[in-house]
Amino acid sequence: MAPPPSTAVSPVVALIVRVLTFICLIISVIVIATNTATSIVGVDQVNIKFNDFYAYRYMLATGVIGMAYTLVQTAFTIFFVTTGNRLGGDGLALIDFYGDKALSYMLATGAAAAFGLTVDLNRLPGNDSDTQDFLNKANAAASLLFIGFIFSAISSIFSSLSLPKRF
């Protein structure tokens, strides 16, 4: 009887999912980091930046951390695809599993915090068109972060299927 395959999912598919995660995260980070607006409050002009709000800062932080983790894991996956050997053996499979779980939860909470703040800010009276554009861009960045979460969760499932069997 032949031994079972070392992974339940093709490493190429896992690589594609990681690359898609990274693409979503980098676009989300770029959109939120460049998001600014000028709003008129009474007779004063107020410059609004993403870092004026804790939720958007948290969203940016989760995106940056997610990009760094995904980039490292993508390099390990490329190594696995090209050589057929997993770098670090079973120990790295456990790090993949737990790291993917933690990352997906972080990305989900970052997207949720940004969605919640955007909904609350949309309810404020007197939003001009520039403020509305700011909130729409923040919503777009949160949506991309959420899509990155979905790809990260899929990657987490793949890494759980790649865990060594210990019966």
C-alpha cells in the first residue's frame, strides 16, 4: 500500500491563495494609507487622515502585519513548490497552521473595526462630498482586507490539511 500524500492540497494552489492574499492586503494598505480628505466644519477647513481614527490605524496595522507574514509564508511555499521538500519539516507545518489561524483572525477584526467606524461616521450629519469620498475609500480598503481575510482563512484550511497525521 502506498503512503498517503504529504499534503491534501496541491502546493501550487496554496501558493496561488497566498499570492491572492498578499495582493488584497497590499492594495488595502495603499488605499487606506493614502486616504485623506478636507472637510468644512463651520468656517474652518479640517484635514482628515486615516490616522486620525484608531480603527483605521488598526486596520492598517493588521494589513501590514498580514503582508509581512504572507510574504514570508509565500517564500516558504515557493521553496516547497520548487523543491518538493517542506522547509523545516513538521515543525513549520504547525507554525503555518497556527500562524494562518492568528493572521486570519487579525485580518477579520481589522476589517470589522473599519466597517464599524465607517458606518458610525456615515451616520453623522453634515457629511460633505469630500468626507463621503474618504469614507468610501475606507470602506473599499476594509473590503479588500476582508477579501484578504477570506483567502487567509482558505490558506488556514489548507495548512490544517497539511498537518502531519499523529494517530
